[in-house]
Amino acid sequence: MTAPWQELLPLFRCPDDGGEVREDAGAGVRCVSCGRTFPLSADGRILSLVASGTGDLAGASAEYLAAYAEARNVTDGSYWEMRNTAADHRRKRSQVRQVEELLRAAGSRDLVCDFSAGPGYYTLSYARRWRHVLHCDLSWQALRKASTEASDRGLENILFVRMDYLHPPFQGSLPQVICMDSLERGPSHEQALLAAIRRSLAPGGTAVVDFHNWWHNPLRRLGLMRQNFGDNRSYGAKELPPLLAAAGITEFERFAFHQELAAVQGMWRSWVARTLPPTRWVYRFTS
């Protein structure tokens, strides 16, 4: 591993037994406890720290289980990414800005870790304003695609980490964590992921996560309009505090995200914010 990333090694732990990991003769890292080695890509940009065991996915849809199994096992091929319109990208940029504001208000810009970074909407944006960025995902193809994009943009402060977010290679070491568009697979999955994020935070560390709001479009949720959310799960605001508490998170702040605001300017913004149900509920909590 190159020198800039050697200073990040103390952040990591073996995802299997929590043991310390050390550089392994330039080929990756090795757990000093169990001896397992974790590879580094040939270009030195992607470190794989995938746990041996799988997460508890009771209640998750068959579609998600199949995608999860494929992501754990497939290390080549093409990466499927949703084709987004210009309006979709505008809405996404709006949420990227909101999350940045929540992180900025809660701490420094030394290091931020995205647990479900996908194509890098957040990480590629934040890399120019944070000292270090950890871009984490289970999909090798997503990591490779985002790594190539970062290289094309001249971004050298992102470490790409292949991991299972239900068994992350962190224990109380991360100052800032985000996990967006991922807490939508069912209560058991959500509880496990939230608990994994909480355990990964350093003392005083901050996490920002979001949930899709059931009331944003109840007609779709009830099947009275075309379903556009697949087998994913939406939540009402009253369902979320018990879900967070089940993961050991009892103190938090809640914020609304309205995707419609991305296309609204001036005096109409406050009217939209007051009138329309939020698209997502965004939560910020500390360790």
C-alpha cells in the first residue's frame, strides 16, 4: 500500500475476529490474530476486507438475497447501474449537499466513510473537501467503476474498500459515517446495519443515514399506482424510533429531505417543504 493509506490502517480490524491488521508485504493486509490475508488490487486502490460469514437477512426479499449473494461471489463482469435522468441527478446532488451540511455541523473534515457508496455520488463529491474518504461497497464492479472515475478526476485521497456492511472491518474507529439509500430491505436488515454503523463509530463520532418515507406517495405503497420501489421497504416516521432503539440508538436528530425542492426556487421552496410529505427521513446520531 502506498504511504497515504498506511496511516489509515489503524482504522481497520479483521471483519472475522476483530484482530489488528497490518500490511502484508505489499500484497494487502493480514490479521495478526487469525492470520487471514486480505488482498489489495494490483493498482493499489481497492482493499478487500470481506467477512467470511454472511449477515442475518431474515425477512429480506428474494431479489435482494440474490443480489447480495452475487455481490459476495462475483469479482468480475459488468456493474449494473440505474440509468438516471438529469432530474434524478439534480435531486441526488441536493441530498449530497444536505448530508454534507449535517456532517459539517457535527464535526471536522478529516475523514468520512460511506458504507454503501455505490457509484460514488457522495464520496467523489466529498473528496475535494475532506482529507480522507473511505468508499465502501460489496460490489467489486461498483468499486472498480468508482475507482476509475476518481482516477479520471485526479482524486487521490479516496481508499476503496470492498466489505460487507453487515460485518464491517471497523470497531470504534470512524469519526464520520454515512449510509444512504440502503436502509430499505426490512426491519431485520435495518437493525443489523444500524448496529454495525454504531459499533464502527469512534467515541463522539457522527453517522447520517436515511429511510424512505412511506407517506411520500402512499398510493404507490398501497398498490393503487404503479409500483416504482421494487421490493424495497418504506417507513412511517413513528416506526423509526423503535427501529433505531433496537440497534442501540436512542438519541438522534431527524431531518426531512424533499426531492422536489431540487427543482423549486424562491418563495415556493418553503411552501413545498411545509405542504408535501418528505421523500426521505434523514437521521443523524452519535456514538
